[in-house]
Amino acid sequence: MAKRVQLVLSQDVSKLGKTGDLVEVAPGYARNYLIPKKIGMIATPGILKQVERRRELERQRLLEEKQQAEARKTALETVGRFVIAKQVGEKEAIFGTVTAQEVAEAIQSATNQEVDRRGITLPDIGKLGFYKADVKLHPEVTATVEIQVVAQ
């Protein structure tokens, strides 16, 4: 059986690895497909150093993103409460419901921070009152904000 060849991937390959991964493949697969299509490069000490440097830069970038998300979380939680006005019917029941878009707009107007509406998790809101909503700012950072629904 032939010896395996170590390659560094320059593109994502399904079922093999992501960009920058060090993988071992069959020599024919490397020689006939990965190297000619510039999907992988033979792992030399210089290329391994470049890959390690890129990984370190990516790790620092992700850490910076997380720190920014933590700062945004603190800012959102210090504001405390966001007010949303809705039309009211009998027994303090509101017409329609409070949407994630409305919450995102309330956060935008109060703090000048862009929040993705798809990252907002709301409880079922059908009456006036106070509600808690989770705002996902980063895969590891979630802020909890209070929403007050008032009569228009």
C-alpha cells in the first residue's frame, strides 16, 4: 500500500476538511485532483508556518468579535427597558403581536446599535406589560432585554 501524502487545503472540501487544515490523502488523489486544481498544497515547513500564522490571526479576530459582542451586551442591558407602543383592545389585549422587527427597531432607536432581527427570541406577547427577550449578538453571547408593551 502506498504512503499517504500530507497536504494543506486552500479551499473547503466536503468530507475532507476546511481551508488551512492539514490532511493526509492518497498520493493519487493529491497528484491527480487536489494539487492540479489548486485545492491543496504539499505540506512544507514554510507552508505550515503560514497556516499557523493565519490560524492565529483568525483566532485573534474571533476573540475581538466576541469582546465587541460582550461590550454590546453590556450596553443593551444597561439601557434596561425598551418601550413598544401597540393598539389595544378589550382587557389590555393588543392587536396583532410584537414582532422581532419591532424590537430590533426599538433597540436601534434607543441605542443606535444594529441588531439582527433573526437573533431575537420573543415570548408570545398578547397583552400590555413587561416581557423578557433574548438577543443573540454572537454565537456565544446572548443579551436579555426587557420589553414594555404600552398602549398607543
